[in-house]
Amino acid sequence: MKNMWIGITIGIFIIGVGIGYTVFQTSNNITTTDTQIELERYKTAENIAMQHLQTFDELDFEMFTTQNWDGFTKSHSQDIVVYWPDGHHTEGLEKHIEDLKAMFVYAPDTRIQEHPVRIASGEWTSVIGIMEGTFTEPMPLPDGTSIPPTGKSFKLKMSTVGHWKNGVMDEEYLFWDNQSFMKQIGLSP
């Protein structure tokens, strides 16, 4: 009888170990699968974010700097909303390009050739760029008059934050120090 109880105890122990091993393996497989799925999601999001940053570099270094306005359709939605450093905002790609063109009227050599800081997270990107140019042509004013050129150069740190939807930006936030800009081109003490 004693041997029978030992046999039953050992049998129950072996069954318990088997069940425990099965549960552990099943939960381990679920965790591994969940981890793999999460890793794939992260990799996909990271690839999309890097593509957006690459598009941003192309936008500033090539499209903006060379005034290739048609190229903006690669990075901007037709109904983009753009927020400017002076507080105004525009709606639509056509209006955004019109405002950008105005910068080149008085400083035709305006350019952005570097992004020392590039950040992306999900559907958002942000870059810090260096915008440079020289005030060599008259600056038109809203009343039809103009400010004569000073011949002074500017070099500004600026930041652009973009929200991406379906591969293009639907919102863009532009930041730079307008006071510093005015001082550098000789229009403010």
C-alpha cells in the first residue's frame, strides 16, 4: 500500500510537471509572438518616420532652395495648413508656396542646406535647419511700397514641425526668431 501511494504521488507530480511545462511553453510562445508583433510594428513605424525625414531633407535642400515649387506635392497635401512665426496661418498648398516665393523676392539666394537636428515620432517630424540668404533686392510691403535692400546677410536657426498623413504633411509649423532676422538684415536695431 505504501508503494502504491508513492507511485500515485510520483504520478501526480509528473503530471503536474507536464502541465506546468505545457502552460509555460504556451505562455512563452504567446509572449514571444506578442513581442515579435510589437517589434515589427516598431520597425514599420521607424521606417515610415525615417522616410518622412528623408523627404523633409529633400524638401528643404532641393525643393525649397532651388525654388522647385512643383516638387512640394511630394511632401505637402493640397489642403495643408501652415502656421508661420509671425502668427498667421495659411490653408492650401498654393497659398503656402505663394508665401514662400515672397521670401525669394528680396533675398533670391535664400537656402536651407543643413538639418543638424532631425526627430521623428510616429506621424510627426521635426527638424532644425539653418536658413541663410542676403537682402539684395527691394522688399515689397503690403501697401505697395518697398524697403530698399541693405546687402546684409542672415543666418537663422529655424524649426519645422510636420504632421504626416497618407505620406504627406497636412500640417506644418514654422518657427524662427523674426527679431533676430530683422536685426541681421539691418531693419531693426
